[in-house]
Amino acid sequence: MSLLGSVVFSAIGVLLICDGKKDDAAAGWLCGIFFGLGSVIILAELHPKASFLTVDKDGIEFCSLFRKTRLRWAEISGFGAFKYFRWYRFETKKVGINFSVEYKGSSKGRAVAKTLIGFEGQLPDAYGFRAEDLAQLLTHFHQEAMHKNDA
């Protein structure tokens, strides 16, 4: 849906440029460039290696727009779901992450995130799951891995 909207607004920008009126051309360039870049980013997200979540015995690895993040189970204290509002939807749910003392990431950024969303971090996507279901599944894997490490 986002791709369709970006393509339509890019086309409107091109039409404004081609219209020939000076005032419309500036708005057309702005609209065309902004939504054209948005279309490219949305298309990049559709690439199979652009976004994924992998769970293994050592932890999780997730990727958003080709940027990978790896977290060991020992760096995580828990998962949960939280609600947030987007301009085009009334509410959306995402998976939040709380970190253990072993995690050495930005303590200030984590504190801000905790204040804003109730979690110190978040997954970029729910990967086809409902956020609650994915959080519960990851919690299960986390507990299983931590019990194996304790034994």
C-alpha cells in the first residue's frame, strides 16, 4: 500500500513538472524526489535479504534494510508487545526487547526508549506474526536457551 501511494505521488510530481507552470514545477520536483526516494526504499525492503529474523541456540539476528543486528540470549532479559500510533493507522503493535546487564549498547538510548515505549529496544518488524505471538515465541526460545546454559 505504501509503495502504491509513493508511486502515485511521484507521478503527480512528474505531472506538475511537465505542466510548465513555474510555481507548480518547484512543488513537483519536491514531491517527485521525496516520493521517488520513498518508492526506492520500499522496493529495497521487498528484497528477501533486506529483512529477516533468525533464531538459533546462541541468540537472535534480525535485519532491516540490509542492516543486521545480532543479540546473544545472555544480552536479553525479556520480550513483550507494545502499542504505538502511526499516522496512517490508529495503532500498531511491535515486539519490544529488554536487555540484561551483559548488553553494552547505548544506556542513554535504552533509557529514552524505555520511557517512550516501555521497552529498551524493539524489533523492526513482526515478520508475519502478531506481535504478541512473536514475543511469546521468542520468550520461549530465550527461556529454553537460558535453562540450557544454566545446566
